[in-house]
Amino acid sequence: MNVPSEQTPPPVPPAGDPEHLEASASFDADVMAYIRRATQCGLYDIRGMGAKRRLPTFDDLVFLTASASRYPLEGYREQCTSRTVLGARFAKQPIELEIPVTIAGMSFGSLSASAKDALGRAASEMGTSTTTGDGGMTPEERRSSKTLVYQCLPSRYGFNPDDLRQADAIEIVIGQGAKPGGGGMLLGQKVSPRVAGMRTLPEGIDQRSACRHPDWTGPDDLAIKIEELREITDWEKPIYVKMGATRVFDDVKLAVKAGADVVVIDGMQGGTAATQQVYIEHTGIPTLAALPQAVEALEEMDMAQEVGLIISGGIRTGADVAKALALGADAVSIGQAALIALGCNNRCHHDGTDWIDVTDDYRQLGTGPGFCHHCHTGRCPVGITTQDELLEQRLLPEQAARWVCNYLQVLNMEVTTLARACGKSDVHHLEREDLAALTVEAAAMARVPLAGTSWIPGCDASDTGSGS
Amino acid sequence: MSDTVSFDLAQVSVRELNRYFHSELPGSEVTRISVQNPNGRHSIGVGLDCPVEVEIHGHAGYFIAGMNKQAKVTVHGNVGWSVGENMMSGEVRVNGHASESAGASAHGGLLAIDGDASSRCGISLKGGNLVVAGDVGHFSAFMAQAGTMVVCGNAGANLGDSLYEAVVYVGGAIDSLGADAREEPMEATDVEAVRGLLAEAGFEGDAGSFRRVASARSLYHWNAEAHQEY
């Protein structure tokens, strides 16, 4: 077609016109910053918290609550129980909780003693459990935690038979979602005299713990290790096996075969106080994808009713909890969310009277409130992930425990509200059939139909029992 | 009641034996326990917590005397993995050979092995004393944090990899040292320490002929320039 002679072509923008610059999708500003940082440091980035990248999550699922085809319960008047029992497979004394939300293992060392104390108080008041971490059990957390799970980690820092006997359950940690395959890490600035003493380490060293257990290796050995711990505790205490979410289907089967009472799967959104960023963002699978694999493994072994399943990694809301239960978890575990409830990333800390702005302290770390993942520095502006005596005083255990309590209460209210709307009088009656997915990815990972269809990507119609 | 009680593991289970150790033995007048026919069973005598002498007559399996406190346990035979693991105090003696990870994470007490010990002997040691009359396998004393290990025979490859403050003394040849481990001069206090531990274990040896291996402490802090060549 000829261009009319009176029309002129649009002007070509001059070179360098900001409105017409073309950014690289492969080498965007973040990637360039990563490369520049590497050129200056020569050392990989280490940080705290969990994966920051956008991932498929429980937000990609919705509940198909009751209507004409289902009968709801009254949201405020009719009872809906959230009582949760874990570890009844072999243990004489299973764990009985009032809510299906537990506090994940976080060490004294990574957290201040005040933070551990606050978590214990809150968990006890809400009738749930808290968990030790890589560094042993402190007297404060034992005192404040009605139900305390004692971790048996590769490092065995501070591990001893007296604390084992006074624990309520034992959790053998094979890995965690933030760094499956990697060992623990606590940089020198947090290895205080007390932390060093508990871990039998020189004060101030950069502690890198083992990634493998010292006294057993494969799953056959794990079975014997579990037997040893049962024998020491006279078969009273439930034994959990915690793993980072990678080859979940196989790993869950092996843990069950080895004799676990409870399997804990920690998805890639799970947090840490310090590890290499490349682990945090590039290892493991999302929690949403991990949970159905774990459930499938249990169901295939006909063990779903016998072995407890706890899922963790990026659980934030009551809706997350409810969806996890509907997909087959018996309980969830929260770490980062509990820290945020304590005040993590708050602009202010509260000294008991007033709110004190600590934005400058965040700035000194090179970050700001809402963006901080600098747990590894030990300079937590709100006194949670620190061993500094002055910073630690910024967290008042009694007050912080109240915040965590309120948060746990909201989670449980939301779970029971959703369960009632689905017609359930027990939160553990929520089921996969109550869910639909908003994205194809979530439908494939969670193995629930894409909303408005009966289509589950990757599943035959004969598998789902519904035509498409 | 006799001060000696016998258990025949051909007749009773390990569970029954350990239940007795934990619930009936403490506070009783029993001072000696004889265990017959262990036949390679695991977890015999785990979680002991009283000053009793336990004699196990025969070969035993994994985790024998695990997490021991106070008790003196003697195995007249060979043992499987992780004998005396996480021992806190007391004494565990093997009149035979030990398989892998002997004394793993032991915090205290004495583990004496009359024969050889396999790989990762003394791994993650946190304060106990470990004396081996024979040889030890590769990666022994891996990440050992505190305590002392005496090896009268030879040590396999990568001895003392990633050591912290534990010290290893070797009477024979060392196949190779692990990352951050180095040989240091034997001082008079080292000779005295070896002599004392040999005597405590009841083993013979010329304390002055041992070599001392300890941490070079170059891994205590991040070193980006190391290029995995420690």
C-alpha cells in the first residue's frame, strides 16, 4: 500500500530517549546488582528469611464452601473443633494440641532468649507446641513451653539425654526447606559466650554445622536411630522426622518405613536465620507442590491415618492453614510468620510504654522495615534474631507473647470459620474436594480441579473420578 | 537381692532390658548386670543413668550404650555403628573391634576400644576421651569439637577434617590429614595426656612416640580465597 504523500512517518526517537530504552529480561536490574555484588565481594550472599521470589502458593486455591449441595454450620454458634493429635503411631504419649498450628524449630542462637521465651509462652497459652533448634534446649524455653519438641540435628549441639527425657516429642531433622542438603549456619557475631558454651564451640567463630548426622547415614540406619531414641525414652515420646521438600514422595515413604510417628515437610518458602541465598531461592519445591506428594506417599502406604503429617514453609494465614489441612496435613508449622508476629520487620519496637522508631538501625544494616532479612548479622533492630544484650532488651517477652497469641488465635478463628462454611464440625474434616485452583500450575501441584472445570492437569479423568 | 542380675537376650527383649535399666535399676542395690547372647542386637544399654557395671558377653549391634551417663559398660565382642554415641559420662569399653562412628558426639566419659575402629571414629566429639588400641578408618575425628582421641595404631585418610578444639594423638602412620588439620609438636603436657589416657584405658604404648594433630583454625571464619584448598 502506498503511503499518502502528505503523511510523514513517525519520528524515530533519538538515541538514549528514556521512554524507548529496552531493558534485558535476562539481565535485569536485580541480576546486574547480583553480578556487581559478586565482583566486589568474591563470596556468595548469605542472608536470613525464606525465598522471596514469587511462587505458586495456597493463595492460588479457593474453598468451595457450602451452598445448595452442601450444608454449612453456623459460623458463630455451632462448634468446630481444632483439637489435633500427633504421634499416636507408636508413642505411648502422643502430642495433643488445641490448634493445628505449631511453632517451628528455631534455635537459641539464631533467636534471642527473649524471643524463644515469648514463643513458648504464646504456644502454651494457645495449647500448641514449640520446638527447640540447632543449639539445644534452654531452661527458659522448657519453662515457658507446655509442649516442647526437641530437635535431634546433625550438629548435636547441646544434645543430651536429660533434655531428651524432659522433651514432649523428638524431631530428627534431616533437612529444612530453606536449605535442603545444607547444614546450619551461625555467623561469629551471634556466637556469644552463652551460645558458644551450649554448642561446645569457640566463642565468635563462624559456625557451620554438619549437613549429615554423625551416627547414621541412610534410611535403614535411620530406622535403627529411631529405635535407639525410642528405647532411651521408653517408647513414650512421639518421634518426628523433618525434611526439606525435594523428592518428597520417596522421602516420606522412607521416613515412614523407618518408623516415624510424624513426618514434617518444609517447603522451599521455609525460613532460616542464615544460609547462602542460592540455597534459599534455588533448592526445594514450593510447599503447595510438596504437600500433595507427601499425602500421596502416605495414602499409597495406607498410613495416612497412622502417621501424622505437618507441613511448613510460608504458612501465613488461617486460609493457608485451612487449605493445608484440606489437602491432607494434620497440622502446620510456622516460623517466619511467628517472628513477624513478634515484631520482625516492624518500624518500631515497644519499650513497654512507647513505640520507638528504629528505622535508622535498619538503614545501618543496608535495609529498611518491611525488607529486612539480615538475621545473620545479629543486629536485629527489634531484638528477635540477636545475641546482643542491648538489642535483645527491645523485645519484651510477655508483651511479644501476647502478640503471637493474638495471631495464633486469628489463624485458628479463620480455620474454623472456613471449616464451618464447608459444613465441617472438625477442622480435620476439611478435604481436597472442598478446594478449587485458580491457576493451571496450582491445579497441577495441588491436584485439585481448575476452578470452573473438573480438570486436574496431569491426572486422568479416571484417576479423579470425574469426567471433563 | 543379689547385687548381680543376669539377662539372656535369647529369652528377653532389648526393650525389657532397657526398661529395667531405666525404671528398676536406679535406686536398687544392684551393681552389676550381665547380658548374655546379645547376638548383634541394637540399642543395648542406651540411656543408662546410674553407676552400674554392665557386661555384655558377645557381639552387639548399633548404638550400644548410647547417651550413657555414669555406667561402666563392657562389651566382650565386636560392636556395630556408633557405640557410646553422645555419651555424657561413665565408661564404655569394647574388647573387640568397633564399626563406624564410634563415640560420635560424645560429650564426656571414656570410650576404650581394644581392637580397630572403622570410619568416622570420634566424629563430632564434644568432650569425651576416646582411646583406640588399633587402627581407625577414614574421616576419623571429623568436626570434633572438644575432647581427646588417642589412636595407638594407624589413622585412615582425612584424619581430623574440620577439627575445632579436640586434639588427636596417633601412634602409627597417618594416611592423610583432613581440611584444616595439622600436625603440631608434642609438648610435655601432650605426652602426659597420652600416658594418662593409655593408663586409663589399660593399653600399652610409648606415649612419647605419638604425634599430635589439632586444628589450624583457618576454617573458623569465612575465607573466600581458600578455593576449597584448606
